Amino acid sequence: MESYRLFYWPQIPGRGEFIRLAFRFANVTFEEINAIDSLQQLTSPQSDLANNPPHFAVPILEVTKDNDTFMLSQTSVILAYLAQKFRLDGEQANVNKEVTRWHVQQLTLTALDWADEAHNVHHPCGPTLYYEDQKQAAAEAAKAFRKDRIPKFVRHFEKAITSNSSLTQACRLIGDKTSIADLVLFQSLEGLYFAFPHAMQKSVAPNSVLLQFRQELAQELRDYLHSADRRRFNDGLFRHYPELDPP
């Protein structure tokens, strides 16, 4: 039996929240390490705590099984690992499992791209500068993001849901069971509705399958979403600046 420790910043949903959702949905326990000194040690070039290969940034997942311990970093890598472990890789009857697994990863990475683009709107000149130091560039980035990128991602995921050949009554991206791609898209949507509520309301029609998808996932995750463990959006990956999302 495996045990898990997740290393991530305290009180910030960020990219760590995608991983938390996988654990919570699968009802698998894990320990979370938020001590700043521990996180800095793990990602320091001088550190010998997590060598071969070194880790550039958190989130980092430590996995222990039968006295063997290893660490993984990069959100997409951790999610791919957990998807197989927790059977969140789009398993379907009478379908090529390997191809399905890669399709799930394809959709997962696209949803993560959407989240990254949302982050880059308020930090278009790079993460080393404060938002206040790049407000003009952010305003230009936000205009393009609202006009072109949000509608394009919305259309893409609506098409993914409606073209799902296994679709019955539930809205899912692959098959008829929740996959890691569904969880990542849900968290991205939650973040986008927080950061760009006006743009999202304009781009997502009231009868959109994307709204039904969001409602269904919220229902599946309701216990966690209403718990004290759920990180609230703040100055992390998704940020709301009213001037970047005018009515």
C-alpha cells in the first residue's frame, strides 16, 4: 500500500489544488507539507534531499511503498501518475485503454494550458514582477484573453463533451466516469469564473453543456468544496482584478 506526501505552498490553491482534487475525489488520504523551509530545500539547486533528478518547483509528490520512496514534480506528471493509481484515466469497456489514457492526458494538458494562460494575463511580463509593475501590459493581455482565448477554449471543451461517444446522461470529457481531465477542467473553470466572471458569462451560454458539466462535478465534490480543507481563491494562479474583466 502506498502513502503520499504533497509539498506545496500554504493557503494557496494554485497548481497544488489540481492534485488535492484527485486525492479528495478518490477518497485517498495524504499528508500535506506546507513548511516554507522544507519547500525551499526541496527546490534548491544545492539540496541533496531530492536528487536525481532535481525538482524545479512545487508541487512535489512523495510516494512511499514497501520502504521505497521516490518524488515526482510537475503538475501534469503527478496527475498522470495518480490517474492510473486511482483509476481516473478514462477506463471504458470495449475501448483501447492505452489510447484512452493518452486522450485523457491530452485533455488534461489542454485544461492546464487554459489555467496557465489565465495566470499569464495578470503576469504577462513574467512572474518576477508584481502585477502593479505590469498593469498596462496586463490590460492588453486581458483584452485578447477575453475576446479570443476564453471563447476558443470554451468551444473546444464543449465539443469534447458533446462528441464523447460514451455520453449518457452525465457530462464528461471521456467515457461516462469522472477522469483526471474532468477534475482539472472543473478546477480551471472554477478559477476562471473567479478571475473573469463577466467574460465567462458572456462566453458560456446559459444552456451550455459546460455549465451542466460544472454543476455535476460540483455535486460530486460537494463535501470537499464545502469543507475547511478547500483552499479559497486568492493571490495564486487565478486572481480577480476588476479592471481586467469589465462588465
